[in-house]
Amino acid sequence: MLIELIMFSAPQVPLRAIRARADAQDHVSAAGNTAKRYEAEKCECCHGGDCTSRHNCSGTYLKYCQVHCQKKGGLPMSARLCLCAFLFCVSVVCAAAGQEITAPEPQAGTIIGTIIDVNGGTVPGASVALQSPSPDDDPRVVANDNGFFHLDHLNPGVPYHVTVSANGFADWTSPEVVLTPGQYLELTGIQLRPAAVVTTVNAVFSTKEIAREQVEIEEKQRVLGFIPNFYVVYDRNAVPLTPALKFRLALKTSADPITFLGTAFVAGFDQATDLHDYQQGVKGYGQRFGAAYANGLTDILIGGAILPSILHQDPRYFYQGTGTNKSRILHALSTPFICRTDYGQRRPNYSALGGYLAAGAISNAYYPPSNRGPGLVFSTAFIDIAANMANGLLQEFVLRKFTPTAKKLPY
């Protein structure tokens, strides 16, 4: 009765709640057993705690694996590999940067030496230059009063050459020098020898000597190898003639055998045309020959030597050779009127014109009385002027081609 009384007096608990509590206790008990079994058997899907293949688990084990991995905070394997690789790269870069920053530079080297001469005496004030492959690494120092020099802050491992120079001495260059870090090198054997004395002899020829050589060349100029062509200059840098050389050319031309042959031809032409009032025959031919030769001799001596020496004018024809034909023709035709002075200037040719008139005037002394007078003077001068103009044209356009020695001369 007592038990029944207690039962009826206690609060009434629904039967459904009691069953739910019993089920919960069974669930907890089953989960505990599953956990124990997982810990004992190491679920295959988690491979000992690595939640990489939960899809292989099933049932209660799958649920536990999910709960277990969530509690462990696990990540997928690919994410873990990327994170590890990133951390490894960062650590390597940081380590390399730290080594680059903290790596010490190689210790610089030093070169010293003493400069002496062949007698063992020091050479103060010598210039010491350091040559290296780098143009920026080229220090220079000057030896002190004891011939000592000091080159520091030099990079190790660089090939250097030390060059020493001083007034009155030949330069000295060392063999290749390569310093090690921190090396203090004393360079020995720096002995300067006296500089070789080079004597330059400049052969300076005077204007007279050059003019003499030019005249010697001109005296070999012959048209077709035998006709004298002494009074033409093919050298652009010709020097003026001295008075002695002017007389030399005049006399050589007058005494040349071809000159006599030319005079003989002119006398024969005068004889044939009965020019001037000389008689015919041998005597008349001789008179004509003498008059023609006298004309040429007085003309060349007065117009080619005496007046040019007094007036400082050059009696020669200066070959132009270049320019237009018109300019060359004008140059050739102006020869009797325009000449070059001994100073290189162009002036009226008083020497030639004076020679023509003087020759005509002197001819009055040996021509027949009937031919004498002003007409003889001017006719002789006119003939000489015309002959000189014709000679200029031939010299400018023809005769050089037929003068063997002239063709070899540069122009």
C-alpha cells in the first residue's frame, strides 16, 4: 500500500519523455563505442587523421570523420601543399636577401714601389698610372721626393698594369698584376732608362737650288725629242728664276743646234720671197741668215734675260692645262702681254714687249738702208708678238703631247 501510495503521490512523468531519454542514452553509448572503434581501427578514409578521402567512409564512420576533421580544423591536401610551397619560397628569398645585404665586400688591395734610374738613384716626381680593363678604375699618383709611390683601394682579382713615366726617361710598364683580397704588394724592378734621342733632319732646299733643278728639267724638254722647248713650265709650284738662270736659259736656247737650223729655214724663206733688199746668192743668203739670227738673239737676250732680271719678271710660259678651252685660249693669247712676276703676281709683260721693240730697233743697224725706219721696228715687233701668241696656243694644246719628258711630269 505504501508503494502504491508513493507512486500515486509523485509527479506524473509522461511515458514519451522516458522513452526519449532512454534513446538518447543509447545514442551516446553508441557514439562512444564508435569513437573508441575509430581510435582503435584508424578509419581508412581519414588515413590516421588526414581528412583527404572522406568519401570512402560510410555510415557512422563518415559522420564521425566529418566531426573529427572539423574539430581538427583540417584543410584539403592541395591547399596545404600550396601553402607549404609559398612559405618555402618566401623563406628562401628572405634568406638570399639577408645574405646579399650582410655579405661583406672583398678587402681592397694596395701596391707600393720605389722608382730608380739605371744608376740606382731615385726619380722624384715621376708619374705613376694604373691601367685596368675598367675605364673608371684608372688612378694616377706622383712619386714623392724619394721616388716612392702608393696606390691603394684597388679591387682584387682585376688585372692591372703599372706605367711609370718621367721627363728624360723612357716609359716603364709592369707585367700584369692581379691582387688578392687585402694584399699589400711591393712592386720591384722599377728602373727607368734614359729616353732615346731622336734627331730629325729636315732637308731644306733653298729657292735657288729648287729653281736650278727645275731649269735642269726644262733644259731636257724637247718636242719630238729634238726641238728645244725650254721656256715652258709644267710645274704648278714652280719657283722664280734667278738672274743667272734667266741668262742661262737664254744662252742655251740661242746656242742650240736646232736654233741654227730654224734660223737657216727662215733665211731660206726670206731668200725665196726676196724679203728685204738683200742680194741673191750665197752672200745674200748669209746676210739674211745673220739678220734673222740677230733678231732672235737680241729678242731672247733682252726680252728673256736682261729686262726680266731688272723688272723681276718670269720670261717662261706657264702651262695651264685645266679649265675650259676658252680660259686656256685666253691664257695662251695673253702671254705676250701678261706675265708672272718673281713674286707670283700677274703683271703687264713689259719685258717681252720691250724685247720685241728693242730687237726691231737694233735691226736698223744691220738691215739694208732701204728697209730701215720705224716700220722695221714695229713690223719686227708685230711678227714677234704673233709668233709668241701662236707658240702659246701650241704649248697649251699640242706640244706637251709630243714632249716625252713633259708627259711624265704630274700636273
